[in-house]
Amino acid sequence: MNLPIKDIYVVEGGNPLSGTLQPSGSKNAALPILAACLLTDGDVTLHNVPDIRDVRTMIALLVSLGVSVTRPGGSSIRLNASNINPDSIDSSACKEIRASILLAGPLVARMGRAKLPPPGGDIIGRRRLDTHFLALEQMGADVGFSGSMLTFSTDGLTGESIFLDEPSVTATENAIMAAALADGDTVIYNAACEPNVQDLANMLISMGSRITGIGTNRLCISGSDTLLHGTEYEITPDHIEIGSFIGLAACCRGLVRIPDVPSFILKPIMNGFSKLGISVKSDAECLIIDGSAELVVQPDRGGSIPTVYDAPWPGFSPDLTSTAVVVATQARGTALIFEKMFESRLFFVDKLVAMGAAIIQCDPHRVVVSGPSALHGTDVISPDIRAGMALLTAALCADGTSIIRNVHQIERGYENLVDRLKDLGAKITRESC
């Protein structure tokens, strides 16, 4: 799959953004939910599927396995995996996204084997796969390497009591999908419980799986001795996109409304953003962010510098840490941003410093940000999805023109972003150079 790596965003910053931003379906839920179609030979119709690069790549991977894909219209997709070949995977597409590893669980559960190249994805630090391997091995899969390929095989998976050595989101999702067709009951301890994990579990229930403990770190899955049945399911709104838009709205000094925000996702998001002075209101239909209010860092008791740090759900999401850094540049006061989970995620802050931000990088995991800083436009390269969105936020509130390169990274996670921002009054174009 050829990526337009030379495409750029040209952004004229400093314009207040106002209007309504409709959130897309969750990227991180859509990817495992698409993989879960391999657990049935019936039709699976999905609604609210985001039209983003990572989803297109996952669909291409499923097509290479033999899944038929049709589009009834709008954001809906119909899939049928009645005739699949686990040996026909598109290796080049696998290397484009980390979510390709999500095919391992359903393939080995249904077909008894899978062969995948190591997954690609963002370079934000060490992203180990051991938790995936250990979970599948405990259910009876043999995991190995053949040349440059990961191999998975089994004579039949069995339900087990599994303790994940870390609450990995994708490893939890792989284990859930494998357990859905295992012989007997599986209990997953130290499971991830992010909204996208909950979405996958609810979708599997709609396919006939029996799962309890959804939303907790202890999941119980009763395996089925037959394939699951087809279903029709709507993917929930993307809580990371919603959080990104909250940060963007607060920095860009307008009045932005976000409809269809699930209430349970808001407190974890605001647990971090409120420390940077963001406040939100809601009416019967929308979340409302009034960016005209001054952002003021909220000190800890006794006047200490507050820390915004990420954690597994229901903590502040690591996917919002990059946006939090930009918000802190626009807030009066000093804050410590502590990225605990990925040691390379904060390596984009030099680009913010080049735009005029007052940031000290203490080590790979921590930065101290003092604000507000008057940012100015510059030429930057997006290193990953979330840092790219953070740099776009900075460009939109900066004075002057910015050029953002490598925008295909941003578009892996945000649907139709340029047009949606233009509808708010942003001066932004997408160009090829």
C-alpha cells in the first residue's frame, strides 16, 4: 500500500474555532471488531466505522485472507468470512499497522494456525508482544518464528485462568477473541478495560459469546464449541478523538460543541485536562468547550506544581499525553507532564520548542511546561498519530503559517480531519509537494 508521504498540511494559525465536531467511530475499537469477524461464517454488519488509514489497512488484510467486504452505504461495512485462507495474508500491509497482531487470536482459534510478520505502527517506544504470546500459549497455542514470520498453531485451544503480565489492550483483545472459541471457560486477570476493549466484548456478546466482567480487570469468557453467529453492531464514538478535540477547542479560543459523548468516558479525560484549566459543560445533546476562558494551571494542595500523568483505563489515556503538552503551553502556570507508558512519545516536544514553547525535557518520560507561550508557525514533521494531532493543535493556535509533514500518520487515526476543521473556521489545506 503506497502512502502519500509527501502530502502536507498548510495551516494559517491564530483563528478562533467554533462550531460542532461530530466524533467518529472509535479507531481502537474498530480494529479488533473487524478482526472478530473471523470468528463467524455469517454476515457481520458494522456501523459507524471510521474511514481512516488504519481501518482501510485492516480491511485490506481481511480481504487478503478471503473475507468478502461490501459497503451498504455511509459508514457501514458488511463482512463475511465464510471462506478464508490463513496462509494468504498480505505481509506488506501487516507491517503498516500494529493492529495486524489482532488477527492472531481469531485465526488460531478458528483455523488452528496463523502466520504473521511482526506488526508495524507508531514508533513511540518499546511495544513488546510477549503478553500476546503468553496468553495464547496458556490456552494451548505454540508460538514461534519461521524466518521473519511469527507463527501460531494449536490442536485446539482450551479455557484457562490467565494472568496478563501487563494490562495490554491488544493482548487482552487477542485473548478474548481466542477464548471465544476455546474449549471451556477462560478467566483473564489484569485485563485491560479501556472503552475499546468493552466495545469488542459487547460485539462478541451480540455474536453469541458469553462474557462477564466487562469494564473490569477480570474478564470471564465461556468458550463456544461452534463458530459464533453473524451480527449487526454499531461502534461507539472514539474517546481519544473526543479528548483530542477537547484539547484543540480549549487552545483555539472558540466555542466548540461535541455531540454523542458517552458520559462514562468524560471523567478519565478531564482528570488530566482539568489540571490544565480546561472546563467543559454539557446540555442534553452536546459537550460544550468554551475556549474563550483563560486556561490556568490548577496547583496541587499547598501550591505544588501539578502532574498530569497517564495510566491504564480509567486513568488519563497515554494517547492524550501529547495533546496535554500543547494545552499546557497555552495555560498560565507550570505543569509536569509524566508519560509513564511509552519512553519515546514525548520526543516531539523539540518541535514545540521551535514554535516558541517553554518546555524542559527532564528525561524520556517527563517534561516541565510553563505557559502561556505565544507560539509561532514553523515547518514540522509528524512522528506518530497522536504527536501529529498535537502539532496540528499547536499550529492552529500559533501565529503565522505552519507546514506539517508526514500527515498520513495523523490520518491513520482521524477521519476527514481537514474538512471537519474547516467547518469550524480553521484555515487549513492539504497539499502535495
